[in-house]
Amino acid sequence: MNRLTRHTNKSRLTIVAISTLLLTSLSVSAANSKVQSLPLSAERIGTQLQSYQAQGAGPFTAAAGQKLWLQDMDGRSCTSCHTAKVTNMGMHQNTRKPIDPMAPSITADRLTDSAKIEKWFTRNCNWTFKRDCTPQEKGDALLWLSLQ
Ligand code: HEC
């Protein structure tokens, strides 16, 4: 049994209910077929998205997040280290160190710590795009990642 199956159905259901409320209030379509299978990190993602909203961003879409993820600038993109298929292992382009899959459905503690999220957004957006990502871009990317 892997760590994905550790959580009880009850806590998963409660969190899905809370997440659905949060995401709906952020104008994300509740009809999205993936809402039923939101990962456990989704509740925290909702809080994080609200903080980006407070900075003037939103509504957020997973489609825009995926587009940012794949966006290439001078041969660099988020996929350079994390791969395009975020359920796969990644590898740091400079150090060649392995990076656990970004998908919270595979790596349970993904996207659970807002300080960690912000630290790496700053570092990675600057490595990839030579600038900070905007609150809109961060929200879109987080929403997309949270559904993987
Ligand atoms: C040069 C390699 C590299 C690139 C390119 C890169 N990342 Fe990362 N990223 C890392 C490393 C290393 C970590 C921290 C190790 C870990 O979390 O496994 C990380 C962590 C993160 C985290 C925190 C994950 C968590 O668990 O909270 C986010 C969010 C993230 N990256 C988003 C992005 C985005 C968005 C892009 C594209 C703009 C990107 N990364 C490009 C190397 C990279």
C-alpha cells in the first residue's frame, strides 16, 4: 500500500467538499470532471488562491496554468526540471538531482506549505523566465498543478 491510499475516505470527502466550495467561489467551474478527484492539498490551494486574489488576480483557470507550465523561453520552461508529465519524476537541469513528481496525486506533501510554494515560485520563475511570475500566473499554475 502506498502513501496515497493512507488517507481515509471520510477525510478525503470532507476535504473535497471544502475544496469544492472554495474553488466554486473562485469561479472555477464545478462542472469540471476533475473536481470529484481533487487531491488532499486542494484545501490549502484554495487559501493560497485567495491570497493571490487579494493581490488583484483571478479568476484562475487550469488551462492557463498548463500553458504557463509548457511555455518556453530561450530553451527553458517549467518542464526543464519537472517534465511536462507532472506525474513523472523530474530532474534538476543543473545539479541532475532527482525531483519528486509535482503531481499531488503522486507526491502527497506537494503544495502543502505556502512558504515553500512562494520560495520556489520566485526561484523557478526567475530561472525560467528571468522575472517573477505574477499573482495571476501563480494562481493559474497552482490550480492546474493541484488537479494533477
Ligand atoms: C532549474 C530547475 C527547476 C525549474 C526550471 C523549475 N523548478 Fe520548480 N522546483 C525545482 C526544485 C529543485 C524544487 C524543490 C524540490 C522539490 O520540491 O522537490 C521545485 C519546487 C517547486 C514548487 C514547490 C512545490 C511544493 O511542493 O510546494 C513549485 C510550486 C514549483 N517548483 C513550480 C515551478 C514552476 C511554475 C516552474 C516554471 C516557471 C518551475 N517550478 C520550474 C526546480 C525547478
